[in-house]
Amino acid sequence: MVFLEPEQYQQRCAQLFNTYKKDISTLLSFAKIEHIGSSAIPNAISKGDLDIYVEVKPDQFEFAIAQLKTLNFIEKQNTLRTDELCMLESLNNDDVAFQIVVTDSVFIFFLTFRNKLIDSPLLVNEYNQLKLECSHLDHDQYRTIKADFINRVLKYP
């Protein structure tokens, strides 16, 4: 796994987010749309991908998924899918994923985690170090170690 320095990817991701946010807002005027993941966290290293959080009410969830698929996205395979979380991945060759989340569900942790790292340069440094130490691992091993870190951060007051 190769990780990029913030100056190598964050500006591109921010521009891409702004473009997608307009498209998503046009389709889902009722949705809360946030830039999440490492590309939203100052000084975080990353694989260079963009994650977009799309929050909707329970009765809008399936409709939102169907609408977002029209942007040339498909459901991501081999990942968690519930009636409160659906991950879509881009077929546009731009390494973008949507996390469609139901309001007030457990999955709002995406925002909590991002905000905790934005507020703590120490946690960002620890997260970067963890990623570098995992660069030789496969994606499943990396995801397990990363999940442990995320859970630990979320337990902080």
C-alpha cells in the first residue's frame, strides 16, 4: 500500500468533493453532505481516495441510494451493508466512495472520528504512523488495525 503526503492529494480531493457535493445536492436537496476520511483531515496521509458522507432520514435511504447510483456509482462489495449504511463506489475512475448513512444511526461515527482528528494533531500523527507501519500488510489486515484505532479514538471523551 502506498500512502501519499497531504500536499500530493488533498487539494485534488477538495476540488472533487466540491464538484460531487453540487451533483449530490441537485439529486438530494434534503441530504447532509460532508467531506470525511483522511482527505478531510489536515496533515493526514492517505491512499489518495475521497470519501463523501451523505446523511438522510430513514424513509429517504433507499431513494437516496438509487439516486446516487445515477452518478455512475455501484454498491461496494465485501463491505458492511445495513438498513442504515450503504457504501457506493465510483465507476468514474476517480477513487471516490459515498457513505450513505441514516440520521441518528451509529454510523454518524464517520463525522465524530473526522472531527476528533481535526481537533488533535497528536491523533493525526498517531494515525499517520499506524498507516506507515501497515504499508506492507494486505487490505484486510490494514482495515482490522485501522478499525481498532478508530474504535479507540471514538471512546475518547
